[in-house]
Amino acid sequence: MPNRVKVATLAKGADAAEQAIMEARRALSDQEDDSARAQRRSQRKRDRLESRYMPRGNG
């Protein structure tokens, strides 16, 4: 196998690996966004329930 073919094969493999890393980062970022969104939603729900059932200032 000539060296040019080896280099081309290695470069192709490196490009594929880089692409896979980018896709994994994107998926992780999306997952983190979903998690943060769910946390904000549950916090809003908790705040709403607290204000409804535990009014402040009526000590």
C-alpha cells in the first residue's frame, strides 16, 4: 500500500472521527437543554403551587 493511500485513509478516518465527535457534542448539548428546560418547568410549577397553598404574609 503506497504511503499516499495510507495518508488518505488516515485522513478519512480522522474526518469521520471528528464528525462523530461533533454529533455527540450536539446531542449532549440538546440533552442538557432539555434537562434545563424540564428543571425550569418543574420550578415554575413548584412556585405556583407554593403561592397557591402557602400564601405569604398571613402569619
